[in-house]
Amino acid sequence: MRGRTYHRRVTDYARQERRELSLLLLQVGPEAPTLCAGWTTRDLAAHLVVRERRLDAMAAGLIPPLAGHVEHVRRAKAAQPYAEVVAEVRRPPWWSPLSNPLTDGIVNGLEFFIHHEDVRRGGPQWTPRTLDAGQQRALWKAVRFIARVGLRKLHVPVLVRAPGLGEVTVGGDVPEATLTGEPGELALFVSGRQRAAQVDIEGPPEIAERLRTARLGM
């Protein structure tokens, strides 16, 4: 029973982030800045729709030559009426490998949290949200995975620590730097949003600078 409850809660967080992001997209309008370089809210909304509804977009991560085609599709979607695109973000297709009831919580809990923050923190004034303990645990589970992927390319051993939840060392046995923060902030940092993430970095200045400026993410 505990496992089933946890699965429902993770799914609920994905739905919650999707719902709140959709409302925020409508509130700020189609030309608001985001943390995604070069993208306005219109671009981000189009990305989310194409990501879930186009099988060629899902394959682009595995087949790099498709990237240009997918970008063309995304731009065409972004040219459609903004409110209609946001409505598609809010109502995902049941058949999608990324948003069906079996995968939604696992795949989209982190995705929609990050993109929600992309919009929230895209402008000059924002404050961090207070997340409940269950969502923090779910995000920490995701952080442990994406940190291994994103930080390993730096070839520097890094300890990633979420106080009260745990820690993981990436890239070697003896850390040369430590990242400390709440799971949501660490998620933003290791996904490439370092400038907007409230994370403490301990280590030599040159390594800290590499961490702050590296192109991280999946």
C-alpha cells in the first residue's frame, strides 16, 4: 500500500506542476522571458506540446539528425494561437509515452517542476517556493540520477548534498567540491540553471567557477 500511495503522490506532483505552469503561462502572456536561453513563454509552451505529442520529437534525443526537424515543428507550433497551445500543455494526450497514467509521474514530475521555475524565475523578481516534504523527496530521487549524467562530464569529483535527505558523489571517490541545497534548487543547478539556483558551492575557486558556468543537463 505504501508503494501505491507514493506512486499516486508522485503523479499528483506532476499534475500539480503542469496545472500551475499552465495558469502561469496564461498569466504572464506569450512574450515573457524564461530561463531557457532565447526562449519566451510562447517557445517553452510549444516545446512542451511537441515533446509529448510528436513521436519524432521523442526520438530526437536518440537520433541527433532529427533535432533540426523537431525545431522546425516546434516553431510551427509556437506560431499557433498562444491560448490554444497552453490548453494543449494543460491537457496532455492519454496515449503519449510521456504523459500516460503509468509514466506521467515518473517522467513529468521533474520536467514540469523545472519548466515551471523557468517561467517563475525568468524575470528579475522571484522568490523560491516552499515545497512539501513528499515533493522534495521525489525531486531528490531525480536529482541523484541527473547529477550523475550532467556533472560527470566535468571530470571533477563532486559531492551533491540535500540536507536531511542524503548525498551522492559523482565523478570519483574523493570529492573536490560540494554542492548543497534543497532538492528543487539542486535540480535547477544540475539541469543547467545555475544562475537561478540557490545552491552553496564549497571547493577551490576555479572548480566552483567551472560548476557555475558549465553547460550542465541531460
